[in-house]
Amino acid sequence: MVKMDDIVSLCKRRGFIWQGSDVYGGMAGTWDFGPLGVSLKKKVMDAWWKYWVEDREDMYGVDAAIIMNPQVWQASGHTETFNDPLVECKECHNRFRADKIAEGVSEKVTTEEFKALGVKCPNCGKENWSEIKQFNGMFRTNVGVDPDNIAYLRPETAQGIFTNYKNVVDTIYPDLPFGLAQQGKAFRNEISPRDFIFRSREFNQMEIEYFVDPETWEEHFDKLLAGCHDFLEKMGLKPESIHELDVAAEDRAHYSKRTIDIEFDYPIGREELMGIAYRTDFDLGNIQRVSGKNMEYIVKGGGKRFIPHVIEPSMGVERLLMAILCTAYTEDEVNGEKRVLLRLSEDLTPYRFCVSPLLKNKPELVAKAQEVYDMLRKKYGNVTWDDSGNIGKRYRKQDEIGTPKCIVVDFDTLEDGTVTVRDRDTTEQIRVKPEEL
Ligand SMILES: [Zn+2]
């Protein structure tokens, strides 16, 4: 089993992910993506968009503002209930999320329940707790010059979809069922961010709100759930690492009639990767009530009208990235030496090929390698060049960043026009003409 430290260390040394504001000593709960991390993240987000939006006829995209009218969060219940149970150790004054330091309790845990569990402070080991306070997880800011004009950074992308439902129906009028998809940043003022990019204060979501006739919700729930599994497999995750948790009624949001968490076996344990929830007409109903605008959908032809019900597949981008990296991370042995490689699918790797001249002080090799490099770049785009160190070192580096094929131009190339193509996973080498790549 891969260890968390191995992933963090690889991400750092190869330029995937760094601590946010690293140069100033860091900023808790924030992470910055380097050149390779951006490339991987973008490919994953694009693959999701293609799978759910471009390859389907019933899905449409939206991209809403991060700062929204505060009424949005009143109507959605976030102002009232987007809370975490905050508890303070009276000995060392460290603060924690009660449901994260006690075993087997939900975020609805009460002070009495918590105190009965005999939890010791993770910092000082003592057991002297404050009352549990509800801490709202939304980031506040103020808009314009008036400091009392409060707004929030969105804690989820979903409401940016719901608030545009009426715009979409009024302009495009898609047949029911249809889905609206959005990708983008969301913010959560975590009491104690932890576990690398798993629980951070600023993250990306990919969410779909799928609008259905309430009589058909179960059928669509099952289809979307199957689609989620299919997508995760396409991202390289193994079915045996993925588990469905049918969330019990008492643990579900009060409006949800069914929620399934899809969990993944991370190095930190089995944790939520994504969720799919049947949200009934809770959100559109709230918007209708608070805005006074009619959210009904009129079925074309028949005239049947109702507020559509909603099924929401929701995924955190960073949690998916972490699952992909943990699955791809492999250690093996080559010629008696330990090797680290990322077995990413070639659709996700930052680079598809690395091109090298065997020796960098032989101009004829360098010129030929440059020719091959230019040709492949024109064809594929994501091709890298490496003429540093010796060939063995170059291979190790490309293995670690997941480059599937390394191409070396040597003296035989000048004779017969073939290059060496070395495979990341098997380390086998074959000779082919570059134009056949
Ligand atoms: Zn303490």
C-alpha cells in the first residue's frame, strides 16, 4: 500500500503540487499546482467535462460567479446550517472539529455525546473539553466600500447551477430530463485542514444538477450512479478500491431521500471521494419561495407542470487527483535498483513522450533529436525534451512523472532512421521509425 508521504514527496520534488504560499512559510489549507500538476488537473477536469457534457445530448454547462448574492446562501440553508462542531481543549487551547477527533460520530454530535466518549486532546493528550460550538464554514468578505455589505465565497458550486436553472429553461428550454454541469473553485473555512489536498480550504468541484420528473427519479439516480463508476474506471481507479456507502436517513441532509457516498481506499483510510444525492425539489423550491420567481417546468406539448426534482453527482477535483495519484504510484525494482513510477494512462500524463539525444555533445545526434521532437510536438503537443545527465537518470525522472514513452536518438538513427522507444511500465525497448509513433 502506497504511503501518503511518498505521494506528497513525489508531488513536491517533481513539480506537481506545493504548499500554498510556500516562499512565505506556507498557508494552511491551501495548495499550489506546479507545471506538471496543472497539466494533470486540467486533463482530469477536461476528461470529466467531455464525459458528462460534450459526449451527451442531455447536459449543458454553466459557469457562475464565485461571489453570489447572500440571499443564495439564506435560501439554501448554508447561512443557518453549514456548520462544523468546533470544540476547544481547555488545557492547550487548540481547537478541533469534534467529529474528526472522535470515532464514529457525525457532525451533528452534541457536547454530551462527545464528552461521554473520553476523547483525549490530539495535541496535549489531556481530556478537558469546552462545549461544542457551531462554526459556520463559509468564508466572509465584504463587497464594495461598505464593510457591512457582507458576501461569501461560494462553499459549493451547486448553487451557481440552481440559480441559473430558470435562465437555461427560458433561453434553451431543454427537454426533461436534462443536466447542468459546472466546474470551479469552492471555499470552506476548515477548522483543521489536513491530509494533503484531501481536506483544504480552497478546492475545485465538478458538479451536475440533473433535473427530472419526480416520478422517474430512481431510474435516473441508478443511471447516473453507473456513469460515476464508469468515469472513475476511465480515470484508472480500480473497482476493488471503490466502495458505495448508502448514507443512512439520520446522516443524510434532511431534504435528501437517497445519498450514496462513493468512497476510495486512500492511504489515510477509506474516505469519501464523491457523492450522489437525490435532493428532491428542495433547492428550486427554496429559490421560488425566496425569489418569488416561478421555477416550474412545463412539459412540452402536454402542459404538465411541476418543479423538477434533482439528482446531484458531486465530485471534488483534488480528491479525485489524490485517488488517481495513489493508484498510479508504483514502486518496483529494475536491475536490482528501486524504481518509482506513475502508471498514469497516456490521456492523463503531463507528457506523452520525452525525446533525448543519446549524447548532448554530438551535434548530429542533437540535430536529429530536435527534428523528431519538433515533429512529435506538432502532432501531440505534450512532448518534453531532456538531455541532462545520463540516459538512466532521464528514464528515472520520466518514470516518476508518468511519461509513457522515452525516445532516444542514437548513432543507429543516423544510419537507418529508427529511434529507441522505451516503455515506462515494462522498461522494454524497441526500435521504430519516428513517423510511426
Ligand atoms: Zn490540548
